[in-house]
Amino acid sequence: MFQTFKSIFIALLTLFAIQSGIYAQQTNIVRLSDFGVKSNSFENASEGVKKAIEFCKGKTNATLLLPGGRIDLWPEGANKRELYISNSTEDDTLSKVKNIGFLFENFKNLTIEGNNTLVVLHGKMVSFAILNSENVCLKNIRFDYERPTISELTISSVSPDSIETIIHPDSRYFIDNGQIGFYGEGWKSKSYHAILFEADKSLMKYNSFEPFSKGRAVQTSSLHVTFQGDFSKSSFHPGDILTVRDPYRDNCGGFISLSKDIQLENVKMHFMHGLGIVSQFTENISLLKVVAAPQKNSRRIIGSFADCFHFSGCKGKIMIDSCFTSGSHDDPINVHGTHMKIMAVTKDKKITVRFMHHQTYGFEAFFAKDSIAFVNPQTLMPIAYAKLKDAKLVNKREMELELDGELPENLKVGDCIENITWTPEVTIRNSRFERTNTRGLLLTTRRKILVENNIFYRTGMHAILIANDASSWYESGAVQDVSIRNNMFEECAYNSAPDNYVIAIAPENHQLVNGYYVHRNIRIENNTFKVYDRPILSARSTNGLVFSNNTINQSSFLNAGTNESTLRLTACKNVVVQKNKFNTTWEPKITLDQMSKKELKSDTKKIK
């Protein structure tokens, strides 16, 4: 009798679980440990990861559960895909096939619960790729490289004819006939791009490896290498750390492409090779508590080979909240589209356009029904607008576009086009950006931008750059609604003197057009600037610029330069500069170029 009641009770509990969804949730948990992946085994888990991800397909609302601890991934057994990645694909005939640690392709409604697992990559690998997927959440996971592709040398002593260094244990090297070289798992550096970290000031500056490569390297003990040569003109100091990489970009940290509703939460990228997390033609992306920085106990200072978070041709909403970047060889965040140049125009409503930057090509940048703008590359002024009937990639460098309507009469070869459908709304808040030799944020999108409650700590160049160009990087486009508020800018732009403005609005319109302004509606309000020098804001070709209610505090961190302009305005209109508090020994000065004082409303006395 008891067994009968027990069976009935279990049946009722099961029925309740099924009806409440609990049973369904439990059965849709896929554990990596069930596919032979063991924590802290230091064995290659690539095959097990691949099989577990494949097992998730076909399940509704699946959760992939990692085991915790450490797992290791090698290219052997990993998924491989030929990928063309914005700003990270060199223009040569070498293979573009990438080794991918976690590949999620054609998924819908998937959660990856990392369980704080540390995933260690061996060789050049993409940590994760999310392709053609929707509603994917990656959380509570850490990624690192066993051998980062940036080498680090701490300088221990300096003299005119020698420098003693201590090589970081993670930086593998060899010495051959007095020449040092760096290598890793399946690679060896062929050239050297060097950036110096001044540890006592937490500054990163461009440098050169040439004095070291011209000198003679002598190993004095394990990890201790003395370089003998001419260092009489160098400015190295004991404690400085020289970071060195081969500048060839052939990878990225993570890749999100042609997807929708993607969320990364509590993800830590301790090293990324080639570029950072690249999101390309994806709609709605959230980065919440995402870190791009070395592990705290690693004693490394570099976390990213180049950018940290890169967004190319995305749309919908980009949300970056409570994130942290430290130790990048390029910009922490870059949001942009891509200008492509018109190479041919035919009478059947078709145009051929070409990728122009050598590291961006090979992917579809336009789609049927997209809206486009034709742009003069010299003025950045829109020539006309159109809608696409069809778009196809005809080779790795070119696309053929068919218009839904007549070709503009004044269209010509050499003009550029921008995809204005794939332009995102951007929010960046509650985050900290530090230890980079370049800029903090690069932002070029025509939809709403909000930057609030962030800390920009000693970024080497402009903390925020709003550009737009169709002649160098070909990164589009114009901004129309920007709010920068309640941020802390601390001792930034030391690498850019005399153009060391903390914020720069600098479209590359090489020809100014009377009455046309590239950017508009930019508000910089209620921020705190801690500055060692006078330059704070420069703006070019902007209609509707507000700089108000900001607090400027003076620092003695570095010596001031020769540029006395606090704000430099070039060909701008409807500018308001009011109610700013300057706690400085110098008075603010506004310099006007190719515009009259009537375009400026200001309570600042010194206007030139």
C-alpha cells in the first residue's frame, strides 16, 4: 500500500514539475562534464566542448553548463570556420580559417552558464563565436591565453650602453646569434610593435623596439636578458614595462555576427589576440559587467592586442553597463559603420562598391531593403538617399548593389555609400576605462548616444573621439544626438600634444561646405575634468554643441604644453559654453576658426 501511495505521490510531483516548467528546464541542461570535459585536467577539451554544443541543438531553451575550475582548449579538435572580421583581416592570401573555442551557430534561446570556469586557450584561437543566432546569453565565464601574443619585458636597470630586463614568465623567447625573438604555440613574431608602460605613472606610450633589435641580447639567468647597444638617446627607466607584439591581425577575442539579442554578462577576457570582442552586423547587444583585463594574479599588464569591444555595422541597441577595460594596445570601445567606395555605375540601377581599408573586407555589408546614403568623401555631405532591391558579395573586396528606384543623377565613381539601416543606438555607463595608449571611446552612429557615469583614467589620446571619415579608416558616420554627462575624465590625452583635447569632435571632411555641418546635437554636461593642461574640447563642423555645468580641476600630474586653447571650435554653429567651473590657475580660452562669434553663446571672457 505504501509503495502505491509513493508511486502516486511521485507521479503527481512529476506532473506538477512538467506543468510548472521545472522538469523541462532540468532536462534542457547540457553539462560539459557529461562529454568528457574535466576540470583542472589540463587535457584538450575541444572535442568535448564541440560535442556538447552540438547536443544543445534542437533543444528548447537549452542551458550549457560548464564544470567550473579550469579547462584547456587547443586548435586540434576545435571548430574551424573561414571568417572575415571587420578591422581584423589582413589583405593577403594567407588562410582566414579561425580556430574557435566555443562556436554557437544557428542557435536560438541558448544560455551558456560558465560557472566561473577559466577557459585557457592554446595557440591563436577565437574564444567564442556567435553566428546567425538569436537570444543567446553567455555569462559567468573567464577566458585567457596560455601564451599571450604580446610579450612583456620589465626594465630593471638602464645605462647608455646596456639595458637589463626581466622577461615575464608567460612570454616565451629565444636568443639566436645575439638577437632575441618571441614565439608561442604555433607562431613566431616576424616584426615588433612596442608600447611602453610607465608603471609609476600608469601611462602607456608608443615606443620602439629598434634599439633592442639593433643591440645584442645576452641571457644572464632564467628570464633575465641584458641588451647591449646604444641606449644613450633612450628615455627608459627602471620599473618601465616594454610590451611587444607582431602587429599582424589574424584573429579576435570573440566574434558575434549576423545575430540578434545577444547578452554577455560577467564575462572576463584576460587576453584577446588580434582584436577584442567584435560584433558585426548584429542587432541588440548587451555587455554587462564584462571585463577586458589581465588576471589580477598574472602580473601581466596587457589584456588586449588591440581594441576591447568593437562594433561594426550593428543596429538596434548596444548597451554597455558596468564594464572594465585595462591594458589594451588600442581603443577600449569603437562603434562605427563602413563607408564603401563606388567603383562602377551601370544604367540598370546597379553599382559596384569596394571595401577600402586593408583590414576590413570579405563580408556582406549591405542587404536587400537596406536604406543607404551616398556621400561625398571630401565633404562627408550626403549626395542622395536610396533603398536597395538586392545586394550580393561578388568577391572578397566588392559588392554589387541594385537600387529600388532610379540612380541619382549626380552620382559618380569615387563617391562613397553608407548603410544607414545598420546604425545602432548606444548607451555606455557605469564603466571604467584605463591603461591604454590610444583613445577611450570612438563613437560614430546617427542614432542616440548616451555616455554617463563612466571613469576615463589616463587614456593616452582623446577620452572620447567622434570622427567619421571616407578616406582613411572609412569608418562612418555622422552623429545626430549625443549626451555625455556625469563622467570623470582624469588626466587624459597625454599622447596627443599639442592636440591633446580630452574630447574631440573631429570629422575628416577635408573640404568645408558653407552651411553644412557633419555632426549635430552634442551635449557635454555635468562632467568632471581633472586636467594637467588647458585643452579640453575641440570640435569641427558641428551644429548644436553644448558644453555646460562641467567642473574642471587642475592637476600637476604632467607639465602643461604650449596649446593655450581650452576649447577650439572650427566651422561650428549654435554653440553654448556656459556655467562651467574652472578650479585652475589659468582662465579658459576659446579659439574660433572659420566661424564668427555670433555662432557662440558663452560666459567665457577670453575668446579669440
